Amino acid sequence: MQNNSKELALQIAKILDAKKAIDVVVLDISHLTIIADYFVIASGNTEIQVRALCDELLKSMSEQGIEARTQEGYRHGRWVVLDYGDVIVHIFHREDRAFYNLERLWADSLPLSVHGQN
């Protein structure tokens, strides 16, 4: 199952990257917690861009028959969280991402290359 999760996380990251998300990262957190295997973290410069990234991701994944289980934060456009089961997606406004700094909080995670193979 984790291999499918990794593929899903990388696919999500590539969709966000193609839509000009800022600093897209994938963190393997499977050895740290049971809540998920991967976090995908990305940023937008404005609340409108955060929502647009979320809309594009939801649309692209839905076209493949993959639906988010839950979605939080869309209305405010500051920190949107999408739950794809073993993959949790965080789309931040760049200021909020710097403030919450999930990469530091999950520093023991294993980062994956979005553009290459890991």
C-alpha cells in the first residue's frame, strides 16, 4: 500500500508544481506516525492562488476517480488541508507556511524529490 501512497503523493506534487505552486515538497512520514504515510506541502502567493491550486488538484484527481475524503480551510484560503487517506495535502498561503513551518515540525521525515526518482 505504501508504494501506491508514494505514487499518489508524487502525482499530487506534480499537479501542484505544474500549476505554479511554490516550493512543493513531499515528506515521507510513515516511520513517524500512523496518521498518514506522506505529506505534500505547497504554497501560493495569494488566497486566490491557494484556492486555485486546491480547485485544480481536486479536479485533476476527481477526473482519475480519486476523491479527497475531507477538505478544510478552503473558504479562508490561508491553509487548505486535503485528506487523500495515506496522503495529506497542505496548501498554504506563503506567509502562513513560514509561520507554521511544517517542514521543521516534521524534520525527522524523509523528503522525496518531486522531479526525480527516490
